[in-house]
Amino acid sequence: MDTNIQIVMNEKETTVIYPEFTYKIVGCLFEVYNVVGSGHKEKFYQSALAEEFVSRKIKYEEQVPVSLFYKDKKVGVNYLDFLIEDKIVLELKIGRYFSKRNLIQTLDYLKQTKMKLGIIANFSRDGLKFYRVLNLK
């Protein structure tokens, strides 16, 4: 794994990037989970979260296309679940746990966008879990 990218599981491990936005986003995630509960499709959480962002006046974009290039040639497009305040990539998942693939996907999005902070959130029967993912380049 790239040494300039860090998955933060313990807030004491590093300085918090964009703490005010992170706090607001996590608050929205918990509000949606507390109201909607578990067991739903990802798209339902995404719709509810968009409504919560609007109610809290948080600037966001959904399903943001990000092109992937190989030697200056476009070879594909990925879609970010959310881009918050033009600074933070937010990826939503459902299920019991985060897979390595989910984390790698978020890391790849940060590299593609050259952004510093991603949040990956998992809505599960065991509650809401989230990780901050940092691109330290």
C-alpha cells in the first residue's frame, strides 16, 4: 500500500483534516441511521443523506464522475457517491463489515481526485461504522 495514504481508525494517530466538515458529515450519517435504521439498499441511504445535507445547508454533489487516465488517454470513469464542499469524498456501503476492496476503492478515488480526505461509511445491522481515509501526498 502507498505509504502516503493512511486509513485512520484511531483519531489519536494523526491530525484531523477538515474537522468541522468531518463532524458535520458524521452527524448527518448518524441522523440518517437513527431515523432510517438498518437493512436498506445503499441508494435509500444516499437519498436520505442528500436530504439531510440540504436541511443542514451542506454543499454536496452526488454521483460525481471522475475520469481515469492511462498515459493521457481516458480509460474509464468512476463515480463518487458524494463530494462534500469540494473537499471530501464520501463513499457509502451496506453490510456487516468493510472489505479491503471498499478501502482500496476510496483510496483510489482520493488519488484520482488529488483530494486529502475520504470518509467511508457502512450502514449495517450492527450500527453505523465509518473510517476517515487520508491521502497524505
